[in-house]
Amino acid sequence: MQVSLFTKSNNGIFNAHYTNERIFQAHIGISPKQYLKIVRFQNAIFIKQNSKAITLTDLAYEAGYYDQSHFIKEIKDLAGKTPKKLFESEEIISHLFY
């Protein structure tokens, strides 16, 4: 199967961005943005489990979040808990990802 990186829209402008997103979603099953959210989440869990003394603010920046509110929102979206509640629980969840 040959896939073109460029598609021509009705107005004649070539657009590779949306085509690549569609190809990614077709093969992976989720959008690139959602995939990156999951990767950041996994990274945060990995860092926290290997650096128990790290603060949640430092963890947010180390894991690639823009700021603490971005960190809290994405963790709540993916885990259903705030980062504080997630990381103070004794559940080991990183084995689900690695």
C-alpha cells in the first residue's frame, strides 16, 4: 500500500498534517495528541517510582508537562485521581505500562 504524505484539498492547498494524523489514528487507534498524553503519564509514573523524594511540581516539569495545572488535569483525566492521591496510594501501576 502506498501512502501519500500530501493531499490536495478542494482549494488546492496541500496538507500533510491532517493526512498524517489520520494515518496515525488508523494504525495506532488513537490520535497523536492522546498518545502523547499517555506517554507523559507513563513517564510521570516511572519518574515518581524511581525518585520517591521528588515533589509533584518537579515531577510535572520533569515528565514534560507545561505547568502544574496541566499536570493535574491530565493525571485526573487518565487516572481518575489527582496526582497527590494517585502517588500517595500504595498501588503499583507502572507494570501496566512497561
